[in-house]
Amino acid sequence: MVSLASLKDGELGICCVLWLGMKIYLGFKNALLEARLVDMNLVGHQFTFERGRDTEAWMEIRLDRALTNEAWLAMFPMAKLYNLEGSSSDHSPIFLVPRVVAQTVNSYRFRFENAWLMEPMCEQLVRD
């Protein structure tokens, strides 16, 4: 454990920022759990934000997300979330493709049954 008194100038600020960042992150995760929301998996590069490329301070994190719930996932089970890399921005755009699953319809061929002619109401139903 690190003593706060032993930290040099600036280190205390970094520790506070890291602690606050972790607290916000955990609060976000708890809010997702309470709302029963699911963070969709990202296809491609897993990070959507970068800063300081080609420096010692280079960092990548995933800021951009798509949140879903069980009902939505049931309607779009083949949905994919893509990271569209190659942007000139420090953010990568994400692209959601819902991919509706085509439901097969059973083809039903109508067949007339001669036994229906024996029914007392058959002729009346055909006329109506």
C-alpha cells in the first residue's frame, strides 16, 4: 500500500484521477447491470479511442459502445457491431448491423377433402 505522504508532487493528483476514473467506471457497470443492458461485442479493433500515438503517453481505450437488452437480442440474434478503423479522428466510428434473421414460412398447400361435402353447412359456407 502506498502512503499518501510519500507521494511526490503530481503523483497525488494522478492517484486521485485514477481512483475517480475507477469509481465512475464501476458506477457505469452497475448501472448497466441494474438496467439489464448488455454491452455488445465489437468486431475488429477492440478500442475506439486513442491519444498520443508514437509517444510514451500513447493510450487506447474503448469509449464508444452499443447497449442492448435481451428482447432486442432475441429479435436480432445475428447483429454485429463493427469498429470502422481508419478515421482521421481520435475516435473510431462504430457501425451496427442488425441482420434480421429471415423466418421460414411453412408452405401449406390447400387440399379439398371430399368428406367436407357430407357436412350440413358446407354448401352454405361456400356460398357465403
